Amino acid sequence: MQSALQLTSPDQVLAAGRNIMDILNDPRSNATKIGRLLDRIPGMSLRVIRYAEECLGGHRQIQTTTNAITLIGFERLERLATSFLEGEYIRLTTEDTEAPHPLEPRPPVDSVLEDALEA
């Protein structure tokens, strides 16, 4: 098993994005090959699996990134990967180092609205 790719700089995010897009655009690639790469990017495989489960209405658990990719397809995966990597890039380039990571749990919308109304 290969080690995780640490996305700790904007350059690393851009390199990961290029790798993902190269594999997605390679006619010889498949869900297994792409899944192996995504499994090395912290948070990415989790995001793909969660998205696939949402596509099924939450009625079934997806066990692997490869299964999730097979379910959602390469086109949706490309959009999802782009969104994830854009979020990581923005997180790494903003001056606010206290900004939460995109996968950290957030308070329910209702409590955020209540707090805003009380202020």
C-alpha cells in the first residue's frame, strides 16, 4: 500500500489535481486505478463514498472508493474531485489559519440561524 499524499501546500493540491485529471482522461484507466489514487488523498475517498451513498438515498453503505466511483461515474467524479481540490487550495491559500477543514463537522443549520437571530 502506498503512503498518503499530504496536501499541505497549494502546489501539492495542484499536482494532485493534475494526477487525478490525467488518470480520468486516460482511456485505459478504470475505477480501480482511480480509486487507488483517491484512497491516498486524505478526505477525498471519504467525500466520494459519502456522495455515492447520498446518490442511493442513504439506503446502502458503500464500502470502497472503487465501488463509489463505479456508481457515480467519471463525469461526476471529476466535478467532485475539482470541488474538493478547490476547497483544499482555498483553505491553504487563505490567511485565516483558524478556518475549519472542509470535512470537519459543522453545527446544524437551525442552530446557526438561531444564533444569528439571537445576536
